[in-house]
Amino acid sequence: MPKHKEKRVLNHSPQQMFEIVADVESYPQFLPWCLGTRVTKQENDSLEADMLIGFRMFRERFGSHVELDRVNKEIDVRYTHGPFRYLFNNWRFLPHADGCEIDFSVDFEFRSRLLQKIMGALFTEAVHRMVSAFETRAREIYGSAAAEPRQDPAVPAD
């Protein structure tokens, strides 16, 4: 049902942006409507997490399976339990001359038609605010300038 794709160029590195999105436990500190998160299982580059979201009188808990592809700087999220029929989202962090191009997509449907109707009207704005929250978090952590690639110090020849 609601689907959204968004691309943005940010002046942070793909690695920096990957780390912010991968840090699920920090979401309540900066993500709108996120009241709490709990990682319930973690193995290598995958994790299971529960998230409590709330808006006005609406509160829902749902679970997700998250795959972290550190090599390709990609994060896939698949819904496991809660109020949705399905939920998928994907983050890709691509190198760009100005830092990083974020390629984000989300597709979901609530089980409740009433909830779907309410959220459908707010969906696009909610996704924009969510992506903006990650951008703001990056500025808070890394500053406003792009991270320069690290150069290994020259090793003197013997």
C-alpha cells in the first residue's frame, strides 16, 4: 500500500550514515514517534529488534529483522510481528562527490483499515521527517562538514 522512495545527498561519509542507521538502540534519542527500542537478538550482521512507536493516542509495538551489509553499506529491514500485514525497508549509502547519497525505500501495510487510512494521510510527511531525523543526528555526531577519507601516515623507508 504506502510506498515511498527517497534519495538525498548528505555531506557525511557512507560509513558514518550506515553507522547511525544501524544503531537501532539510539533511535528513541532522535527519531520522531519512537518511544523505545530493544534489540532482542544479535548475531554477526543481523539483529532482531522491537520498537515502540507512538503518536497522540496511538501506540504500537512491532518487531523487525535487520540485515546489516557492512561491505556494501546497505541495511534491509523486514517486519516480524506487530500491527502490520507487512513492512520492508531498505537503506543504501552510496559514495558521492559531496559525501554520501542515501537511497531509502519503505513499503508497508497495516492490518487495521482504520489505522491504514489514518497513517496513509500522514505517511509521506512522516517518512520525510524520519529521514531528516537521521540527517540531523549525523550533524549532531559528526558536525556539518564531510568526513575526509583517512590517510595512513607515511611510513619512512628503512
